[in-house]
Amino acid sequence: MNLAIQLLLTVVVAGGGAYFGTYLREKAKNLATKEDMDKILLGQETIKQQLAHSTFVEGRRWELKREVVWDLQKQMGIMRDAAISLNAASRAGAGDVFAERRQEALDRLLAAALQATTLRAIAGSLIEDPAGERLDDAVRECSQGLPRESWLSQEEFERLANRIHTGILGVQVVARTILFDEPLAPAPISPVQQAANETA
């Protein structure tokens, strides 16, 4: 009987050992797979968060570029309108009323030019070259040769209006490039430059 019990005990232990060995191996394998999957899922979540952040940052950068370019065009439009008002007041007469109107128009023109220069400085951190250089050229074109007095001759007004117009066109070229991924078109030529090129 002792031998039968030993044999039975050996069979039970061997069977139990085989069963539990297989069970434990399978459990260990499943646990290792689960740990690997957790690492993969954590990696996927990290990648998703990085992509979402990158997409947000790129979207915000695009939005900032749009805002700066829009505000820059708005300031150049104010410059144009102020130059037209200054010209109209210069043509209207020499009295105190017209002198005041001329000064107001000149002040608006100079304030808009200063604001355009400030906006270009802000855009410097957002817009890479060569579009950034083109934007510099457009702002410089608008801002150079601004009147120092509140009276414009017709010739001075035409030169100023042409420079502002060319600057606005330059900003529009840059806007299409940075906002819509169009190739950077050639710089616009002001009518004054075009006339000088034709006579040369």
C-alpha cells in the first residue's frame, strides 16, 4: 500500500507539476505580453500627444502669421488713406482749418508707418527668409521718404502713393507665400521704378 500511495502521490505531483508548470509558464508569458503592450500603448499615447501638440503649435503659428500680415496690410491701408487725406488737404487751401487737417493726416500716416515697422519686427520671429526679407523690403518701401511737413506737392504725393502701393503689393505676395504655400513671386515694381527702368 505504501508503494501505491507513493505511486499515486508521484502521479498527482507530476501531473500537478506539469499542469502548474504549464499554467505558470502561460501566465508569465501573458504577463510579459501585457507589460510589452502597456509600453507600446504608452508610447502610442505619447506619440499622439506629441502630434496633437505639434499640430496645435503649427496651427497657432499659422494663425499668428495671418494676424501679423493682416494687421500689417491694415496699417499700410491706413497709410494710404492718410496720404490721400494729406494730399486733399494740401490741395484745398492754406487756412488754419486745412493746416489742422493736414497735420492730422500726417500724424495718422506717421503713426501707421511706426505701427507697420513694429509689426514687421514681430513678424521677424515668425516668418523665415526669403519671405521675411521680402516683408522687410515692403515695409521699407512704404516707410521711406515719408513727409516731414504737413504739406505735399502733387509730385511728392504721387511718389509716396506709389511706394505705399508697392509695399502693399509686396506684403500680399508674402501673405500668399506664407499662408498658402505658394512660391514666392517676384517683387512688385513701383510705377516710379518702372518709369526709371524704361528711361534708362
